Amino acid sequence: MERQKRFFLEERDIPRKWYNIMADMKTKPMPILHPETKQPLKAEDLYPIFSEEASRQELNTTDAWIDIPDEVREQYKIYRSTPLVRAYELEKALDTPAHIYFKNESVSPVGSHKLNSALAQAYYCKKEGLTNITTETGAGQWGTALSYASKVFGLELAVYMVKVSYEQKPYRRSLMQTWGAQVIASPSMSTRAGRKILTEQPTYQGSLGTAISEAIELARTVPGCKYTLGSVMNHVTLHQTVIGLEAEKQMEMAGEYPDVVIGCFGGGSNFGGISFPFMRHTILDGKKTRFVAAEPASCPKLTRGVFQYDFGDEAGYTPLLPMFTLGHNFAPAHIHAGGLRYHGAGTIVSQLMKDGYMEAVDINQLDSFKAGVLFAQKEGIVPAPESSHAIAAAINEALKAKEEGTPKTILFCLSGHGLIDMTAYDRYLSGDLQNYQLPDEEIKKNIDCLEKLI
């Protein structure tokens, strides 16, 4: 009997609703606070920054299921369902009794999971009557996805791209420009926040916190323009739950249920997208599943950060978020997994981490590329550097199963392909990359600067 490797859903089975885990959490996330009054935010407080519908979704703690607009679902049909794949060749290479599955989000038109939220946010902005939107991007995957989504819904887009990625990943920039976006290296001289940083640090190569500050400043000063975000916020993770909802049905088709669910971790949307639909069974039914966030060792907010109210950006324009953080002034190392170089974790994930529903591991850069190369050789897909962190964590789990001699079902999200990241692979293969270890004193210095609201 021929073994089945890939599992697809019929068009009718593509989710019609997103899953909002906040409605089912026994301990809700602490409130997001207004940066000036320090009082809990209301949805209308977010209207000057985000679309009104995204703002309402952000603070919705009661509705477990949120309708996916028909216009967004029609766009989803172009590439969804994405395949669930049994990684037989990787299992064979590891000589493991574990069964390894991955949800392949790299098949989207933009090559990553980011399109799931980009289409939703662009649609809400268009429906609201906006003409312009702005955002930041680290590795360029979110900026790429939003550039395409903006073109689909007829919006103008300005993207502030972290300067080190702007220089490391020129083809991400080219993709955004091909879809009509304006791309600005951040920090830039076009905003007050950027000018301040460049005046103090002329050679600063940027961070997601800096790029967010610039994008929000533009949104607040240009009429008819609002800001969109690719991770961290609750509404973004909500949109990404299409990943796990599909995977849940596909695992049923495979006749298995995951013992471990893994996602790479920057701000939390990819991790939450694959994990939260399965985690609801842990919360509501007591299902025994482990959920593992794989973050870079050079930006270890979950494994070495502190739980504290902090800004989501460097200039302090955002609301105060209760999250695990390295401090909003944290300057990350120039690793190639640019999408994971964010100083903080989303509020939902942070609360779930506090409550013991999930765990985190940190992965060194060289270990992530080693895993990515092995995966490419065995499964034929070159993964994005971000996704390689999840692959490395999955390999570690499979090797533990081998050592223990126990079968285990592992599911991870392949959040994107790395075909536009080949300069990073060139550097790895030539021995030109290195690991970065974050000193304790640097973490302490940033954390000590935070306002002690908890």
C-alpha cells in the first residue's frame, strides 16, 4: 500500500471563521494600557493607528469565532488549503521513531504565512475608505505580503524596512517594489523618530522597534493612512489561525494527533497560528500536547526576557503591552532570521507562557542553518532562516524520541521558503556566519530602563 505524504482539504473545508483563543483562556491577558494615562485601552483608542475592525478584534475577549469576510476568503482560495506533509525522508535521515509533519505555508503567492493577515488587514482598511497604509518589515516577508495585498485591494503602501535587512535581502525589496510599494530603509531621515536615532547613532543598522516607530509616525501624520502590523498584536495572530484550523482537519485525515506542536517565534503570529487551534483542546478538554516556541538565541525574549509592560516600538508611540520583553531599546544582532529579531512577545503568548501552556527553546544561528540545509536535502524545500528555527526544534524532538525509544508525533509550521534568502545560505556554506550570545548585562541594562508598571 502506497504511503500518503501530502494532505489537502477541499475548497469547502477552508475555514470560514478564525479562532480567538482569548475567549477560552482561563486567565485573560492583562489589559493593554494607554501610553499616557496608563489606563486600559478601549477599541476607539486604537482607531487613529489601526483599522477600526482590527482594533475591535484586538480587544475581543468574548467571541471564540470571528467570521472571515467573503472577500478575504475568496483570496485565500488562491492558495489555501496549504498542504500538510509527512516528512518521511527527514524521519529516515534521523533514524527516529517519531512521525514528523509540517504545514507548508511557503506555497502562498508571496512565499510565506504572512499573507493570511495581510489580506485581512488590507481589506479592512479598504472597506473603511482609506487610501494609504504603512508598515514595517524585518526580513521582508511581511512587507512583501502586504505589498501584494495592497495591490489586490487598491491601496498605496509605504514600508519601513530594517536597514540591515534592506541591505542583506535586496530581492525582498525588489518584490515589494514590483507590487507597487515604496520601501524605505529604517532608520530614515523621513520621520522624527528616525532622525533622532540617526543623530544619536549615525551607523545604526535598525531594529523592528525602530521601523515600527517610523511607520506609526507616518500613519498618525498622513490623512487617510493607517498602520498595519505583521505580528505581535492579537488580531494578527487571530488571522493566522487558519493555519492550525486546517492542520487540525488534515491531521485527522492522516489518522494522528500531534504530541508536540512547534513554530518559530518572533512576535508570535506564526506560532499562535499553528498552535492555538490545538491548544484550545488542551485548555477545554485537558488534551496532553506540548507547544514549543523556537526563538533565536540572539533574541531570547521568552527564555531570558522578563514579563513586564513595555512599548512595542523604540520611540514609545505604541500602547503599553504586558509581555515577555528584552526592553524596547534592545538592539538585536544582525542574524539572517530578520523576522525573529523583535524585542517582545505578543500579550496572548506571554500569558500562555506564564500559565504553563507552552514552552520555549532558543536556537543558535548555525544550528538553524544546519537544520535548514538538512531539511532542503531531504524534503526538497529550502526553508526561510526563520522557519529553520522550527525545523531545528523539531529535529531535536525527533532525536529525543530516538534516545527514549518512544514514538512521538511532531507537527511544525514551515512558515516560508528561503529562495530569496540564498545570500544567507551562501554565507553559511562558506563558513562566514557565526553564533551570537546575548550577555546578561545587556538584557539587564535594557530591562532596568523600563517603567515598572507590574
